[in-house]
Amino acid sequence: MELRQLEYFIAVCDELHFSRASEKLCTTQSNLSQQIKLLEAELGVPLFDRMGKRIALTDAGKVMLEQSRHVFAHIEFARGAIAEMKDLQGGSLTIGVLTGDADLLFDALLVEFHRTYPNLSLSVIESTKVPEQVTAGTVDIGVTTTPAPDERMTVLPLFHEEFALAVRTDHPLAKEKTLAFNQLQHLKLVMFAADHQVRQLVDRYGMQEGFRLKPHIETTTLSSLLSLVEQGIGACVLPRLLLEGLNKKEIAILSLVDPTPSQDICMIYRTDRYLGFAARAFIDTLKAYVQTAVDHARK
């Protein structure tokens, strides 16, 4: 049994089509078919049910696919460990974060991380599909809301995030400390677009309370939302930790109550991927950074 045969087998499983799999592998269809037949002959069982041009995995094929993926995961793990041995302080890391959360967590953190580990290369990508990117392997670590249970994913809780209302300091509500959530429906609001996770969270709370928010202005960037609030165009619902961290003199912060919109933020990474020096260093730095920020907010 050769690794190439397992690679070919996985490609056919992914495509469920010999022609497409051969194109993906840059080989001929006849060579691909031959390698699969050799693998089946060695195992003594068929891995695919062939129904004309359609194919499907047999029960034996399903077992073989699961174990083949484990084989390549272990190989990737070994490569990572060996690469780390060559350069303990080097390496690169790609971080996926929810759109807008980079402003909350990463501006100061990146400076601190670079100063501590100047030889590490770090890339931060904002996305609305962080769990999917971690699963696909396009990012190494994700910072996101708690995803659905997935045995392929390791989840490390970071903090519980509450949302508050931001208004300009001369707004009629600016001197209030709290505001009932259902009063949002009577305010002139500026908010993220409907596909943004913050907007979706606030909308869910609104629907639970029996109303739908109709923002005066929608935008895709945090900087434009803050600018609109500072200019008195409207109020905005944003993470309290973010607003307190920005410390904008022109913006007053009101607690939202009955209910208080909130969500859990966590770090995620593939359970079967090797965590190299860069990943471990980043996880430790982010956890310490968040704890400091949370402790400061509580004072």
C-alpha cells in the first residue's frame, strides 16, 4: 500500500467521480483507476460501488476513507514537529477573526506579539465564516463565537461578551446608565449590514422581544459606525469591551437590560493539526491579553 494510492483514493471519495478526480490530481483516468484497483486487490474488498457513471463508497470504503485521513493528518503533524525543530523561534501563523473583532482584540495585541516574537510571521484575516475556514485548513486558529460541536475542532473559551448602546455625549440618553432593550425600536440607529454577526445577534434578540430593528444607516465597517455615532447621526449597539477599550470622549455608553445581548467568544483550531511554536505562543499571548482586558473592565 502506497501513500500515492491513498491520496488517489481520497480524491475519488471527495469527487465521487473518476474523471474529475484525475483532473484534480493531474493524472490520467486510466492510471487513477488502476491504482484504485490495486488498492482494492490488496485489501481484498471493493471500496466503491460502481453504478454506471455513478460511484458510491462501500462500507469498507467508508472505513478506509476515515483511516486514510488519519494517516495524512499524522504525516502533517510529523512535518510540523520536524519543521519546528529546525527553527524553534520562527514560523508563520494565520488567524481568522470575525469581521470587526480585529479592532477589539488585535491592534495592541499584534504590536505586543511582534515585540515578543519578532521572527514569527502573523497574518490576521477578518471573515464571517471562521469555523469553516479552520475546518478547511485555510486559517490555523480562529477567534469567533462558540461554534456547533465538531469532533474535529478544539474549542478554548476566551470571554463572555456583552453588548451596550453607544450614543454621542450630547444625545438625550447620554446621561442615562441603562436602557431597556425594547427601547431600541424607537431610536435612530446605525448598524452593521444584515449579514454581519453582530447585527444578526442584535436582530435575534429583537425578534425574541417581538420587534424588528430598522436602522437609519447600515455600513460594513466599524470605523464608519463609530464616526456616525460621533457625528450624532444615530446610536449603535456594539460590544461593551470594545467601546470601553476605545475610550472615545465623544461617545457615551449605556448598558442594555431586559435582556442584555451577549455571546461567548472562543479560540478554535483543528484537533488533528500539530500546534507549532507560533500557534502555542499566540494562544498564550491572546489568553493573557484578554484576561488583562477583562480584569481592567471590571475595575
